[in-house]
Amino acid sequence: MFEGFSFDDFSMEMEDVEIRKLRKFDRMFKIGFGGSVDCTPRIHNGIVYFGSADHNVYAVDAGTGKEIWRFKTNGSILESVSLVYGNIIYVGTNEGTLHAINVETGKGAWYFRSGGGIINIPLFYRGMVFFGSNDGFLYALDADNGKLIWRFRTGDEILSSATVFENMLYIGSFDGYLYCINPEDGKELWRFRTGGEIFNVNQFLIHRNVIYIPSFDNYIYAVDISKGREIWRFKTGSYGNASSPVLYKGMLYHACRDGVLYALTTEGKEIWRFKMDKGVSLAPGIHDDVIYIGSEDGNLYAINLDGKERWRFKTDGGIYSVEPPCFNGKVYFGSWDCHLYCVDAKTGKEVWKFATSTLTPSPVPPFQEGFEVVVKKSAPEEEGKEEEKYESEIGIKNMESEYHVKSEYSFKSEYQTKGEYR
């Protein structure tokens, strides 16, 4: 890999060099203990809830930044705090435990252990909570007591958040497939294959019967959910995609791991792009015609709908909050510098910041790890053949394909013991 290498224009990579993916994406599995905030904050009744790599879940007053309570878990919390349902939030840790926490008392209601780390946002639906695990299973638990209802096995780790639309559940896996599943019994209905891992930190965007799928093969896919068929795909940068686009006023806004924000039509045509200074960017939040997006360069950007920068706010660490929320004219987001920030949405001025239990940032590999920059050597006709091969290998697969087994869900998890849920 060429340290410090970057492209001022994407055409350079097409003409002179290419970025090759060396192995399966594993950066999230290498994050160590520290005070960094990777988790997207959730706001409910004037209180901000978020987790940190210091193993704590925090409840902070949204107006003052004062701590209300903290809950100690047994692992780092990375993009895994649900919305509040009733008076409960659901939080997963990279150690593999899902916690149900009472937001009024800050006390645990129950917990459930899976067979791998939980690095996605749990989803509540009809009295059940769904989440994926690094053990390759999608779990459905009783939201009241944490008992296992069913589980569904994919072919690899699950870091994507689950999405329910019109009584169907959608989940992506590192095996490259998007699965459509019946949420009541865990039965697979269809699957769609991309050319790389699917790691979707936010929920999948579904609009007018189309689901938009990010993949580490550097494409965004638009797929008909009634048939599981591709409608179009859009090529992004070279380091993969880790979040689904956001829809606002008939336009798609998509950020890729190269630090580029795209504005697209719903037909997949590019309108403009905005380049951030460096590194990973994830799905933006959009409020009152302003796009708010964080970047690995440490900036939170406020961008107009025409792609022009309005202001930026600088922190001392990368910002990975997905769809940063706004509340009472303020935007909330976490930083790798071990703080949660509250910033005026109009001016970009800091209102307050909250420090986690340690100001030592969590160790994490560079975002380019697992990729290398090489000089292109293949002839044009060879490249064409490779693209043709790629075209034929992706698409819908039926339920008899390689990872499907006759009964992929069970009322008795192999990871569940007498004391696994309380």
C-alpha cells in the first residue's frame, strides 16, 4: 500500500492504478478498549443515549450535556444502540451480549449472549428484537424477556442492521448476500448476491418497492424487493460502502468509505459529489435542507442540497455517527477523540461536549488496511472479460443455494445456556 496516497480525481485510478482488496474486511473486529465514541446517539424525551468503546452506555441531558446515568457492559459498544421502545433500549457489544436497559432507571432488564460480536443496531418489531452477530446468525428474541424465538444462519458474519418493510425482514451478510426473511418464523424467501461483503451500519433504505444495498465491491445496488431482481447499480470509490443511501426530497444521498458524498437520482444518475478531506464517511443526517455528515478527517460537515459546504466543525478524532440526529436546533454526534458533541445546527458552534470515562482513544487500524494500490497491467480486453465474469456471478439466488439448510432457525440456540438471558 502507498502510504498517504490519494486521488484528486477518480479518473486517475481508472487510467493509471487500481486499489485491490486483499482480504475480507475486518477493521471493526480490531478496535480496542478506549473512550472513543463510534456509536450513533439516540434522543428520546430530551435525553441522549449512546455507547462507547469504554464498555459504557451513557444517558446525557440533551440540553446541558450533564450525565444522568451510565450502564457498564462487558464489551465495546460500536454502532449498536436501538431506538427507545416503551422504556427500553437494546444495546449489543463486540463481546457478543445483547443488553435490554431500562432508560428511566439505567438498570439492566435482561441480557442474551450470542456466539459472536454484535456490531449493528438492534431492531424492535412486533414484540421481537432482531440483531445479527459475528457468528453468522440473525437472532429473533422475545423483547420482554430475551428468550430465543428463532435464529437464521447465513454464510458469514453479520455486521448489518436488520430492516423490516411491509412485514418482511431484510439483512445483509459478509457472504455477500442480502436475505429477505419472514420475521415471524425465520424462513428465507429470497436472497440477492453482490460482489462483496454487505456491511450496512444504518437500516436499508426501501422506497417504492426498491431496496438500496451497499457492498464492499464498491457498488450501490437498487433491487426490486418483490422479485429480488437488480434494477441498477452505481459505482462508487475503491474502499467499499458501509451504509445505505438516505432519501430526501426525491434524491438519494450516499457516502462511501473514500470520503465522498454523492447526490443521485432514484434512477442511479449522479448529480454532484462532495469530497471530504480524508477517509471514511457514512450515511448523512438531513434536516431542514441541510446535510450533516461526519468523516474520518475529524470534521462534521454541513452541506447545502446543491453540494456546497456551509460550515464544518473540527474534532480531534474521526466521526462515524450515522445519520447524526438533530434536536431543538442542535446536531449530536460522537468522535473518536472520546467525546459526544452538541453543535448548533445553523452556525456550527459548539454548545457542549461530554467526555467518556477515559480520554485515551481506542486503537484502530487505518481505513485502507486490507487494500493495496497497484499499477494496472491487464489489457483492456482482459478487463472486459473479468467484468463480464463478475456480471454473471452476482444476482438473485434461490433457497437451494450454498448456504441454505433445511431448518436454519431453532428454538434452542447452541450458544444459549441456563443463565444466558435474565
